[in-house]
Amino acid sequence: MNGIPHLTFDLDKPGVSRGHLVVPGGADHEELSLPVFSLNKAEGPRLLVTGGCHGNELEGPLVARRLVEWLPKAQTCGRVIVLPVLNPLAVEAWSRNTPLDGLNLNRVFPGRADGSVTERIADAVSRVLLPMADTVFDLHSFGPGWEFPPASTTHPINDPDLMAATIKMAEAFKLPMTLVWEHPGSAGMFDTLAQNQGKVFVCAEFGGGNVSSEGLAIYEAGVRNALVALGLVEGKADYPTFRQQKTSQTLETRRSSDELKAPARGIFEPCCSVLDQVKQGDLIGILYPMDSLTADAIDICAPGACIVYAIRSGAHVEADEGVALVARPLSR
């Protein structure tokens, strides 16, 4: 191990600062320097914005870069720290996980100072940047192979006050969907670490990892709305237009019971779109087994009245692999 994680500049310096978060080297990789932007305008909310946690979700780093461009003229108070790319090794490889150690950065927080390169990145962010913020926006997209609407998301939180504050912040993005979802095997997630420290953490998700100018504009508008709600930026928040509508809905889902899975191997054909309301028995998709030309196609139908919030965008799937996710309006 070489040294300790640190910043190359003073975050408390007034105004705009740029530098790097230095992640110490180890046996598997040399030292990393992650570009960091900070805008400090004295008293006010303290926000950390991150992107590029998963290397095949590229909208987040681009929106973070756009934020750096216009924030200096728009921010009125507080401090915003922007780290556009959490995991450069994964981004360069367009890979969800870090190629060197095969680890998912969003499953190893708070990391380890003496661990592999992914664990060292998590350790550096946890020790150096996270203590500087009260609120965190982590910018993701849903990943290749899925259709997913622009959304702000969170997970159930045991603290009711923090849960309410987090939902309020997520809804402030005014994206077409705010989602409270359970996630199996959530140990080591960045949001769990932050929430255990009493911080408001919102994960923004958008689409299937296919970058488009329209998608980026919606994503960026959502982030700006949230900055207005925090009081960091003046202006009026507005719902971004998605599919010719300006609407938003807050949903909840239980991943274990609301994930529709393929009953066999085959090619999945989606028969509905995201945010479609369906009732029990409605057709969501068709699975075509390809091992035999005599095998019948299999209808995948809605288990009850629900809203389809994510669907595979046409893919070969294995038996028991997820093909659609459904939700229902949040019960408050």
C-alpha cells in the first residue's frame, strides 16, 4: 500500500476548486487520481454528486460534467462536490464491475484501505468525501438490456424521519417515476452506508445505458430541480417532458415478489412499455423457447393490478432470469 486517500486541494476554500481524490496504489493497480470539482459558497446545504459507479452506465458521468459547467453561475449558497467518475477502470472497460478484481463498487462500501482496487476506491470516497456531505445524489442508469423510465430511487429506511426526508428529496427531482424498492443482497451499497450515517441519499436512474441527447436533457433537468429544492440554485422547478407528458408518480416495489422471471430459456419479446398500468392476466411479454421448434411460446402475464416499471428490451434469457419488474403506488 502507498499512502492514504486524500484530496489535492482544500475543499474549504471559497469559490470554485478543482483537483483530485487520490486513491492509494496496491499490488493490483497503481495510484488512481479521480477528478473532483467543488463549489463552496459559504453556509447552506452540503451536497455530494457522484457518477460512474458502474462502468456501463454512462449518463451519470455526462450529467455530472454538465453540472460542473453551469453550476458556478447558478449556485447561490452552500457547497457542492462533484465526482463524475467513481470507478474509472470500469468506465474505461464499459463494464458494470471492475475488470481487475471483478467487484461491483456498489457492493463493497465502506471499502478497505488494504483491499483490492475497488475496495480502495470505496474506502477513499467513504473516508474523504462522504463526511463532507449531508445529502448525496448518485447518478446511475439501469444498465444495458432494460427499458427503464427516468427515475429517482431509494430503498426502505428504518428511520421514519429519514425515510420521509429521502422520499421528499427524491420526489423533488420531478422525474416521471420516484421508486422505493427493496433490493436483495444490499450489503455494501453506497446508499446504505450514507443512510446509516443519517444522510439523505437519492439514486437517480435513467434508461438502459444508451446515451441520447433527449435522455440527458431530462436527467439534467431532474438534477436541477433537486438543486432548486435544496435551495442551492434559484429558479422554478418543472416536470421534464417524457413521452409528451409532464407527470410524476411515486411507486413502491418488493423485488423478491415483484420480479417476473422467465420460466425457461429463450428469447423474450416485450409486449408493453414502462409505466404501463396493467391488470391481472394482461400480457407483459412472450418467451420463445429456441431449443425446440415444437415448443409453444410462453405468455408472461401480470400477476395482478400493477404498473410495469422496467422490462427487458428484447434479449435471450435463461430460465429464472428476470424479464420485467412491476410496482404499485406508494402507500404512505
